[in-house]
Amino acid sequence: MPGELAVDEVSLSPNDRYKTEVYFIVLDAIVMSISMRFDQSREILKDLYLLSPQRILKYSDGISKTLPEDAFNEIEDWLPGININYLKNEYLTLSSSLKGLLDSCPTLPKQLHKNISKEQN
């Protein structure tokens, strides 16, 4: 008969239809977009992790003295003009001097720089 539902058809309320036809589809698209963006960034994030203060201090403490062979390779791909050998040398230099720098200045001073009058500029 017209207007009747077949046995296997489910009657959905407007709220249920909205959830299944709009909300879940949009939510799925958002989750997929976020996943794709971060999956592509995973390798660069590994290189950037080397720049965290905790990781630099581990190199400073002598726990690790050599960088991984492929350290900063993704940064080199991301920033083609960068010299990866200089970056590695600068990283090791910073890591060897960071602990001393932090120990010499345990608290922040009131001013980091001398006051420079505007007339000198």
C-alpha cells in the first residue's frame, strides 16, 4: 500500500536522519583530513623534536653524543637552502654549551637588554 513501510525499512526521526546524513559524514571528513595532514608531517616532526629543550639537554648531559644518521634530513627537504652539515654542527655546539648557559642564569633578570635610547637609532 502507498505510504506503508516495508518490513526491512527503518523509520528515522529527523534527528537521526541529520546524524546519519550530515553530522557523521562531516565528522568523518574532518577526521580524515586531520589524519592525512599529520601523517604527512610525521617525519618533519621527528626532526623538529630534536630541537626540543629536553632533547638538547640529553645531548648536553653526554647521554648521546652522536646524532642519528638521518637527523634533519626532512628539514633539509622542507627547507632546500639549508646546509644540513652546518645545522648538525650548530646543534652539537648548542647542546654542549646549553647546560652551562642555563646554569649561569637560573632566573630571568628584570631586563634582558640594556635600555637603548631612541635617539641612538
